[in-house]
Amino acid sequence: MTFNVRVKEEITKLPINTIEKRMELSSFLRYNSKQEKNHITITLENASIARRIYKNVKEIFGINIKITVRYQKRFRVKQIYILEFFDKVDYILESLNIISNGKKKDPSEFEMEAREEKIAYFKGAFLAVGSVSDPAISGYHMEMIFSLKKDALFIIKLLDELGFKAKYIKRSNKYMVYIKSAEVISDIIRLFKATNSLFYYEDIRIYRDHKNMVNRLNNCDIANQEKTINTAMKQLKDIEYIYENDLINLFDDKTQKVIEYRKKNPDMSYQDLADVITDNESFSISKSGVNHAFIRVRKLLDNVKK
């Protein structure tokens, strides 16, 4: 079972009140049904969603619903559930604010004041045309595919009212509303009250964030080591030049000691070099002191070479 299916199945098993059922149905039928005169058809692959729609329509409108199960053998065998309504079609669509006077209403005309209504409507859209990727396999991605641009824009506006930011892109002749923020997707799953799915998602998210942090720290350590090695190599060349040209006496005693210890310890960082000198000599020196010593070396050699 994919993560997307798990999320949707968990949503469909949660109890909701009558108002939420109507909002969810309104959204679902708008975005995932074929509406003809005296006939509504819904085609689904998810059995739990099919049961949810069947139950809610039956409870709210008290009509008979024809269910057909077909087997599709393309690539793999899967069941297709077809729900058909033949009774009170216009009444159902008008009651759910999908049509008015026989014409399809624009979604922007559908007023939702309570937050619970907006959540239920968005949930219906997600169940109808949405999907969320498994964070353990393909990263963070949630999307919903709409046939009409105005539907995509309405859902983006609805998400904004719920406190979430989403974008859309045209793909072929469809419009995809998508979210790529791990935190926003997590908050939406929490909004759906899909607790088990949320725990799984957060576990994967924490693991990936920790792994990324470790990788960043390792990369930082490697970069620092490379910087230390490159700096030491340049200093060793300067030290070699100093001894070949008998220039060591041009430096004060502390700088001479820094040069001596660098020659013996070519791989050490400034801090380690400072610690070794402090432990073995009669004077103490800091990391900054070591750095300034090599700055003096560099300036003197630049002047000598000029």
C-alpha cells in the first residue's frame, strides 16, 4: 500500500458531521464525477473512498446507488469501482451548490464561513484529485490536478484562507496545484487528522533532516581540513625559503618558535599549533597569535622577494 493510499484510507475512516459530509461531497462530485442529465458517474480505484461516498450519499439523500466492480489488467490487476446515481440528480447537485438553475456554478460563488467547512471542502478535493508522495521514496510533494484553471485558483485561495501557501502550473491541458514544503505538507496531514500517517511522515522527515545535517557538517569538516592543509603547504614553502636563504634571524623569538613548530607539525590547525607551543614553551600563544605570526612571515617574504 502506497503512502498516498494510506493517508486517504485513514481520512475516510474518521467520523464527520452532516455539514462536513455535504461539503466533502460537494467538492468530490465537482472535481471527480461525470455529470449528465439524470445521471452521475464516479469512477474510483480506492475501495475505502468508494465506501465513503456511497455511505454519505445514501445517508444524506436516501437514494439508491448502483455499484459496479471491474477488473483492469493493464500492467497489474486492479479493481475499479463505478458508482452511479439516477435519482434526484438535479436536486443533489443544487443542494451541494454545484449547479444553480441547471447551470454549473463557479466555485468562487460557493460561500464557506466556518473553518470546518473549508477543511471538509479541501479534504474532498484531495480525496477526489489529490496525491501525496512518500517522503521516504521521492521527497516532499503534494498535488491536486484540475481540469479548469478557475478550480485550481479557487483551491489555492481556499488553502491561503486555511493558512497554507500553494502554487499551480499548467501541465498539458490540466492545472496542477502543488506544495513542496515538508512543513506545510505535515501541517495539512495534521489538518486531516490522519494521525498514523502524520507519525510516519514526521519520522521520515526527522531522519532525513538529521541525515542532511550530518552531511552538511561532514562537508564543512572536509572543507576546513582542505583549507588547513592548503594553508600549511603554502607556509611550509615559505619556511623552506626562509631556511634556504638564511632569513630566520629576521624574526622575533616567538615567530621563530611558530615557524619551528609548523615545520615539525605540517598538518596541525592554528589552534592545535597554539596548544602545542603553549604546552612546551615558556610563553603562551593563542590561535590568533599563530595567525599573526604567519602574517608577519608573509609580509617580510613579500618585501624580501620584491
